[in-house]
Amino acid sequence: MINLTNLKQFKAHSESPSPNFSKRSAKAKGIRWIIIHATADAGNERGSLDWMRQSGTNVSAHLMIKRSGQVVRLVRDSLNAWHAGESSWEDVKESVNSHTLGWEFSNRNDGRETYTFAQYAAAAHLAAFYLRQENPENPRKNLRKFFLGHSHVSPGRKVDPNRTWDWDRFNRWTGYLLDEKGRMTEVEQRIVDEWK
């Protein structure tokens, strides 16, 4: 868990503030998980960004990761973005929003469109940034527990990030940035190293 008082926020490429947020619940002491979503945007990134920025939709996320790998901030990490809706995980039986960060990846969420290498590179850099806060002594320890799909916390209601999200690639690329050498091809290393 990342204690809220110590939480450092990733600096996104741009900011596009959403009005759809609230204070975190008093029960929330920190960030316990990061939820990975797909925008289900039918190929229209701008439309999904506008939707999350529109008052009254009651939908937002902390970050949106475009197909280009560019990261857009919608809600500050210290606040409760409205990304998971009706959800639960482990001992959190009401919405997990107050205990999580929500990352929206631009994708049709149709089970056919693959996520881009640029998105995986961005995801790896983001993940490494937060894992180093979650466990500074051993940031790799919770790599496979700290990140969940929306489908994990809202089974039967949500399917994202869908079967085209490659959890193995995400874990390997993040592990590479956390000094797990030897599991990446030269091409993969170049993609991750060159992401800015």
C-alpha cells in the first residue's frame, strides 16, 4: 500500500481535468491497487477523453494512456476518481475507488484491438514509478498483486482490459525497469528505454 500522505504523483505529458471526482473515503489509508481499464472508444480517443471530462457522466480516471503512449492526467492521485463503479476486492466490499488509482487505456475493448507497444512502455514506466513507492526495499514484490483489471473487481459487469491486454508483457516490461534483466528482447528493451 502507498500511504496517501507519502503519495507522489506521476507527471503526465498533459492535463485535461475532469470534474468527476470526490474526496477519498475516510476508511482509505492508501493506494492498495491500481485498476487497468479500456476506454471502449470505438477508435475515438478524443471522444472518450471528452466523456470523462463532461460533468454529469460520473465517469473519470486518474490517467488516460493514449495509443501513442502519451499520458493525460484527469484527476489528481490524492482524490477519488470515479472509475470502477460497483466493485469489490478482498476486504473492500463497497466500491474500490477510494483505495485505488484508475488508468484508462485507449482501446476499443472489443477483444480484437491490441494495445500498442507505446502503451505498454508507458504502463511499465508508470507501474515502476508507483511500485517504488509501494515497496521501496523490494518494488518487484507485489508486481503481480498491485495491478488488477476492471474485470477483476467488477466480474460479470466489466470485461476490460479484455483478453488483448498482455499481462505477461506488462509484467516483464515493468520488471525490466525494476532491474529484472534478461527477460526482454533487444527490440523490447529499446521500446521501453526510448519511451518519454
